[in-house]
Amino acid sequence: MPAVTGSPGPAGAPRPRIAVFAGPTATILNTPDLVTSNKARARYGLPPRAARFDLLRPQRLAAPATVYVEAFSAHPLERDSAHLYAPPDGWLDRDGAFHEEPPGGDATPVHVVELHPDDGLYPLPYMARQADGSAWEETATAPLASPEFARQTFYPDARRLYEEIERFGLADHGTPVELGSIADFDFFRAAPSGGYTAGPGSERLGEDFFVYYPYHLQTEPGLADLARATNLVQAVLATGEYTGLQWLEGSPTVDETLYWLGLLVDTTVPLVGHAAQRRHQTSSADGDRNVVDGVKYITSGVALDERGADRVGACVVVDELVYAARDVTKVDARPGGYEVTGGHGGIVADLGGYGPPQLTYLPARGHTHRSDLRLTALPERVTGVTGTLDAGVTTVDVVTRDAGGLVPTAMPHVTITKYSRYAATGTGKDGRSTPDDEVEVLARIRTNLAGAPLSGFVCEGMSPFGMADPTRNAALAVAVFAGMPVVRTGRGNTGGMAYRTDPVFVSGNNLTATKARLLLMAALLKFGALPPAADPFDPTAQERAATERAVARYQALFDTH
């Protein structure tokens, strides 16, 4: 997308340039339904909405207009300081006639403003109606309407969002919010929230863009979309033209994507994610401030080491705090609804108050240019597994990376299975646990062997050690010896480390199950499948030893990333 360019920086100083990516189901890029204003309803004889004030939405003027603004109307106490002001531009009498000198009587002092189309957006009554002449009451022509009868509320990229933040946002001392004045921006779409559905390059809901509103049209991106988005981010940052990256996504998942990008993308610039708990343009919308804080964080250089390389890793910047993407999750749908997971660290910088950003600590985990899983260091092919549990499991060559980056069809499938007490259903005749009752796990193993040569499991088990009941453990051991690594994590927001208790399972350390899933996906792209046993239900001592050696490589990644 073309750049948004601000004024030049100081002489000799390169201006920051930030790549802004629109991701999926992003409330931060979502706006309220466009509802027909009462001005339009009165004009066309439609029933009015019961409201004290009319609806105003940002729109563009089509022609210049002269507006008379009542003096001293910007603040309830402004008139008390009238002696500090220059005279108004004129006065309007009771009939609305303009006078350059006070006409006497109850004349209203006014400022004369010439509005022009190139001024930018103005808040104006929304005058549009439906094709049949009726008023718009929601985003679709009727409740639960199909996509062809529904408008979109998400912006297709962040260009309009940034324009509105600058146009309508106010800094703390009444000056404009600075975005384009301190940095240039290029806008990109990676599994975006809004799509262009008309014209020769029309896009498809659920394939090219992903929304959650209207709720009955909710769609979700898949593994192939994640691969393509990763490739795009890597390609953009590989140009060397950018000071940093801002990624905009839905609040429940932005931390997952940023953690993934921090593992895979080979870059020395900061990766920053933003979300919002409230839609753009609504009362107390938090996303606008998060965007401004992200620009502030990137352009401050606080994340850079003495060589100018990022030393913090991928972060989520929300609520005036900078969280390490590895260690944060959403816990509630309100501003302030993010918490540090894993019981250690998490908040790496503070953006509150009027001062510059301040780092509070540096993460010790591998990230971006320091990651052992960065895209540029991954092999082009690894070994996967295929076959059946009955006839046997064999290995297969899987091409995972080519000149374009990750191969979307080769993305690993990692399933999360959750332990809960009183779920075990039985044991074998000799008293030993049998996996046969874990039909879901066994079904997933069989499905993986049939179509996902790179696959694995995360078991969200007891906190903090990650163990499940003996039956589930036995079924997951079958997965391990069928070539699928299994990671154990504690339940929920565990505060402790899932230490190793069995060398054929990977300890998830203090990761949540969702973050462990992403790390395991990346590890599968680096190491491929585990060596399968001839009989996954009954491996030999030699096969177990081979599996333990392979699992140790995975464990090293989980201990350091």
C-alpha cells in the first residue's frame, strides 16, 4: 500500500518508517454500524430515532462550505476569559444575517470558517439510506442477512484508522496527536478484517478476509493464512526500510500471533501488536491510544541495544503497558483486561504519564534475530510421518520452505487436549492404563497420520507439571511413538514451571497451552517428526531411547524460547 508521509525530520536524521499490518477479526479496526441520521430521516419523511443528539460520523466534504461558529462555545467557562480574546470575525443577528460590527440586540459573536474538501474528515450526519428508501438500522439490510446483503464494519487496512486518530485525536495539551508528523507509514493486509468484495479483484469472506461481526458471519483464518502472513511480514521487513512493525488483530489472539512472529521473523526491528476491547469511534475507544503508544515505543528507540538491534522481542502494547508477547493473555473484555501469564516477568516497559517509555526488564528468551526458529534458519525440508496405527507408521519427506517462505500446505497441525479430574473411564485387564478409552486423542492421531505429516499435541494438564490422568497419558504416549511430539503445560494461567517428569514428553515450562502450541508448530518446522516406533502402543527399549534423544532437542527450544 502507498505510504502516509509526514513532515521531514531533523536535518540528517532518517525519518522513522513503520509497517502497519491489518490482521484478522480486529476490534481495533472495527467501527459501529452506519445508522441513518435523524437529519436524513426528517428530509425523507422517515420515523426519527429517539435521541437527544443526532448521529455524526466522519465523512468528507464534496465542496467548500462557509460555517459560522458561535464564539466561546468550545468550553463552558470560555466566556469568563473573554477579555483575553481577540474580537470575533463578526456577529449574526436574530435573522441569521452576518455583520462585521455588532448590530445591537441579541447578536451572536461568531468565527467564520471556510471548510474545504482537502481539510480532511469532518463529523457530519450520516445521510445514506437503503436502496428501498428505508433507513439503515444496522449493518445489514435485515437481521441475520447473508453476506451479499450486509455491509462491512471493519476497515480493510489501517490507513483510515490512522487518519481518524490524527484528525480527531487530541494530545494531552490540546495539540494534535502526532503520527504522520513523526513517522511515515506503509499499510499492509495479512489475513485482514475487511475485504474488497466488488470489482475484478473482489475478495471472499472467510478466505481473503476474516470478520467476527455481524456475529452470524464470523470467520477464522487457518494455518495456511498464518503461513502467508508470516511470509509477507518477513518479506516486508527484509527490505530494511522499516524502523518497526505494528500488527493489529482481535484482542483474544493478538498475543498468539505476535509470539509466533517473534519466533519466526528474522528482523532486528521491534515487532509490536495492538488490539482494542472497544470498537473504534465508540465512547472511550482504547485502540486509538494503543496505536499512538506503539508509535511512541518504536520511535523512542528504547527497545534497541547499542548496535541498534531490538533487544526486547515481540510485544503487545495495550493500556499504556508493553507486554512480552510470550507472557501475556487476554482475561476480560475491557481495557485493562490483559494479565501476565506464567508467574514471571511479562511487563517489559511502561508508557504511562508524560515521559518517554521506560524498560523494566529484558526478556531472556530467544526472539526475532536471536531465535533459533527464525524463518531464515529453518530447513527447507524435514521428515514427517504417515500411515496408520494398525498397519504401521512410516516416514515421509515434507517440503516446508521455498523461495517464498513457509509452504502453507505443510504447516504443522498441533492439537490442544485438556485434563480434567473425574474424566478417566477405565484401565486394562492387568490394571495398567490403556489408551483405548481416549477416543478423541486416538482419532486425532489417526487423522494426523492420514493427512498431517507434521503434527503434535499439547496437553494442558495439572498445574504446574502438566500431567494428565493415566488413560490420557497412555494415549498421548501412543502419539509420541507415532512420531508426534507432546508438550505438557499447566492448566490455565499457571504460575509455576512444568518440569520434566518423563523424558518422552516435552515440558512446556511456564507457557500457556496456546503459546506452547505455537512453539511446538515452529519446532516441528525445524526438527520434523519424532522417529516412529514399529508398534506405537509397545515401543522397544531402543525405540524409546531414540525418541528420548529426539525429544531432548525439542526440550532445548522450550527451555530457551
